[in-house]
Amino acid sequence: MSVIKHPEQRVAVLIDAQNLYHSAKNLYGRKVNFDTVLKEAVAGRKLVRAIAYVITSEAGDEKNFFDALLKVGIETKTKDLQIFAGGAKKADWDVGLAIDALKLSKSVDAVIIASGDGDFVPAVEYIRSTSGCQVEGISFGKSTSGKFIESVDDFIDMDDKDKGFLIGKTRGPAKKIWGGKSKKPRSKK
């Protein structure tokens, strides 16, 4: 996949913060450097809007994280964690992010979805077939849906450690995720 990215293109970056957070934690035992994610996604083009879709926890201790996102130019849309009878918890922004991608595709040249979630494939296909807008993806390739990667015009793999997508020290062994094999985290030397 290769698309032309030129400085006059207007782009919107939509970040599935939970997806990236859990991928980084489970694959590498580290946190995501959202500033680097934004810079790599924009790739020298004109940023129109950057939105991170985030969940507020029961403890409500996300203020520093939200402030850090705002500091690098990423606005936040928040949703409360839902707790159901029996203790089950649910939190996702898939529909909200997809709707914003559809809306923004009418006023930008490229929509960049920062997520590895295959649930976005129908939105990607719809945008590409109706608006003429490029749709790009950025995420950790090891935990990204193959169908999502195939559906976008361009994909940036955040598993490339030389780009600085991860911050913090490794916090113990990575867990097995999404049916994949458990990977031992590699510490940066």
C-alpha cells in the first residue's frame, strides 16, 4: 500500500485510545506515545482535527492523561465506563469514532484511524467508495485486524520500535491477546 501524502492535504486523525493503550500494554508492557502517533499519522500534512476517544474510569484519575493529549493538540471525547449487573464492564467508542470519520470525510482529504479494530472496515469501505477521501490506518500490526489493514489506503505499523511509539519501561511479561501467541516484551537498549 502506498498513497501520495503531500503538504496541502487536509487530514483528520481519530484515535481509538483504548485499543492502542491495551495493545501497547499487552504486547510490550508499555504505554503509547500519542504525540508520536499524531506526528506520524499527519506526516507533514495540514491537521484539521485530532480526536482521542477515551473512557473515564470509576476512579476518575484520567485528568493528567487528558491534559497530556490536549497539550499535543489532541482533543478528547469521553464516555463513562458502563458497569452492568453482575459486574460486567463495557467501554468502547466504535460507533462514535465511525460516525465522526464519516462526517469528517466530507471536509478533509484523508481520515486516519488509529486503531487495530476490524469493526471499522465497513466505515472505511463506505468512506472510500462515497467520498473520494483517503482512509489510512495506524496501529500495532501484531494486534491489528488483517481485514482492517487490507481495507485502508495506507497503514503505519506501530510495532516499528525505532519510531518512538512506546514510552515507559517494560512492566513485566506481555499477556496473550486476541488468540495470538504470547510475546516476550523487548526492552529498549
